[in-house]
Amino acid sequence: MPYRLVFTLFVLLASAFAHAAEVPPIEVSPNPFKPGQTVTIRWNFSGKKLVISGGTFGKGKVVTGKSSIKDKPKATTRYTVTSTYPDPKSPKKLLTAKYTLVAEREEPLLLSTYTAKRGWKISYPRGWRDDHVNTPEEGRDGLIFFQKEEDALERIAVAIVPVKPGDTPATLWSKVRSDIPSRYDRPEFQDPYETSHYLNPAITTEFIGMDRSHPGKKTHTLMLLFIQEDRGYVVSVRTEEAKIIGKRRVLDTLMRSLVPVLVKPRKPVEKPLEETPEKTPEKTSEITPEKVPEKTPEIAPRTVPEKSPEIIPEKSPEPPVQKEKIKPENPPIPENPPLDPEKVRLMLDLILTFALP
């Protein structure tokens, strides 16, 4: 019996500590929301007392026993739900936990387009600046930051790096990942996802960390990596971790707006246009005037008169000679031709002359 009691108390304490340690999810939908649209805030935790603040709730409204509430914010709003619950070690003592989420108002996004010297393009919010970092391979387009101000927390970064034959997006991500800890504290990486970008194998991934140039602020970065020919493209978009849910769709669209250099479709179109005008005039000028006049005077007068007199007289008389000789053999030849009477009289005279003495 005492063992069962100890085991029961252990389970209750473990669940209480788990409740205190875990951060229950809180969500706002739709997020982002359109002007004048109603949003719903939901949470899946409870407490002795629950209070929500932000938006039309002002400094706070008690929502104990509820799991959701609706609001109609006028602008981007930060909602905070505060839970008060008993301390598992001392039931008379109350603990407090706060959970915060930002609901982003969907504003009309006006975009500008940047075109690099090599031809690739990317869209970014109008009004942002483009800061360049020169690299030996790509010059001023080797590394570009699109942001409201220098070293802004929310920004777009594009890096063009050389790659070796046989490199893949996975090997490119391995190199980039190894460099992130030198700039971010306690980075948390998500597993990369294989995809494609303009028919090129690609990888999308994301990580959470604290940029050392912005201490105390946790950021969330989305990344797209792909390889085209001998260059690797690394596109990243970053914002505050607390705002990622409301801005994920916009950031993902900006990240995928990069259009790489379309080199392969241009090669088959440009080469034949350059080669055909050079080859055609050479062939027509060399072949037609030299070969045609040489053949016509030699072949026409020699072959035609020599063959025609030989063939026509030999073949034409043969068939009539054979047919005319064979035809008269058909009628029978008489065995006893008729005798001339004078010749008979002469023969008798000769016979009588030699026969009589």
C-alpha cells in the first residue's frame, strides 16, 4: 500500500512539472488577417485563472474555463494569455506563465525587382535598400542584403558561391550550416526538405537562433539552396521568432521569387543563328559555279552521241532477222517437183543414143 501511494504521488508530481516546463501552443487564425476581419485566438492549456490581453481586450480580460476567443484588431496586434496555476510542490503557492503570439495585419505588399549583372532576379519590398558585399568570384553581386536599414533584424540575403563538379544542394547546405554557429548563438536546425527550383534540385530548411548583432532577440530564418551549373545560390529570409507565424507566407514568397540565370534555353537558340549565315554563303559560292559548268560540257556531248548509235542499230535488226527466217520453215517443201517436158525429151534422146548400137 505505501508503494502504491508513493507511485501515485510520483506520477502527479511528474505531470505537474511537465505542465510547468512545457510551453502549450497558442494560435491565431487567420494570420495574417485582412483589414476589418475577425480573428480567433485559441489555446490548449488551462489554469486556476486565465487572462488575455491585447487588441480590444486592452490590459486584460478574464477567460478562465475557455479555450478560444474572438477579436477584431485594427492593426498588427500582440496577444498574451496569462495562466495562473498552483505550484505542484506547494499547492497554496501560485505560479504564472505567459504565452504570446502576434497577429499580423495583411498589408498590400508593393515589390521592387533587383536584377544582377549575371541576369538573376529577385523581388523585395519597395522602400528597402540593397547593401552589397564584394566577393572575388561575383564582385558586388556576391552577397546582397535587402533590408529597411543597415543590419536590420528583418531582411533578405542572397549569396552566390562557387561550387565544384559533383556538389549537390546537400553538400552546399552542409557548408552553410557549419558557418551558422559562428554568427548565431544556440541555433536550432530543422531537417532539410528536398524540392526543386526552376528545374534545379534544391533544398529548403529553416533554423532558429539569436544573431550576435541583435542580442536578446530570437530570430527565425527560412532558407532556399540550389545549384545551377558552376554556381550555388543561397537565399535566406529572416524575421523575429514571435512574428514567423504571421509572416511565413510572405517570407516564403519572397524567398522563392529569385529567378536564376536561364542559360540552357539560350544556347541552342543563339548558336545556329550565328553559324548559319557564315556557312551558307561559302557553300553556294564554291560549289555551284565550279562544278556545274565542268560537268555539263564533258558529259552531254560524249555520252549521248556515243551510246545512241551503238545501241539502236544492234538491237533493232536482230529481232526481225530471227523471226523472218523461222516463219518460212513452217510450210512443207514438195518432194517431187514438176518436170519440164523439153528436159524430159532431151534426157530420153540421150538415153536412146547411148543404149542403141
